Amino acid sequence: MILKLIIISVVLLGIGFIGFAISILVKKNGQFPETHIGNTEFLKKEGVSCATSQDKLEQAKAFKKGRYKKDTILEKVFSNL
């Protein structure tokens, strides 16, 4: 009984993977869909962007203005003592 269930599960997963592979092959560019927030046209129009990218940009701005101090965790701990 359990072996039959495992075989059915493996067959269904295999069909799913084959279907996904065929859809990639048939598509125009043949690439995986882009899922990064920053590359989505609809979200760009709405003004939504990736939090990690925004953080990196803000850190770069602060570094250029001289308001960025690069401390290690140990330096922060010892400065509070």
C-alpha cells in the first residue's frame, strides 16, 4: 500500500517537472521567470523596490557623506563597557 503511494507520488512529481521543463523550452527566451522584485515592471511603476537593494543604496549614500562608521561587533561591545 505504501509502496503504491510512493510510486504514484514520484510519477506525479515527474510529470510536473517534465511539464515545467517543456514550458521553459517552448517559451520565447527559454529562461526561468524573473522573480526579483526590482525587475518587475508593474512594481517599478508602483514605486516598490527590493528592501535589500534600497538598504545598499542608502548605506552607499551615507558612506559618501561621511556619516557611515564601519564598526565590528567587538568594537561596539567594548565601546559600551
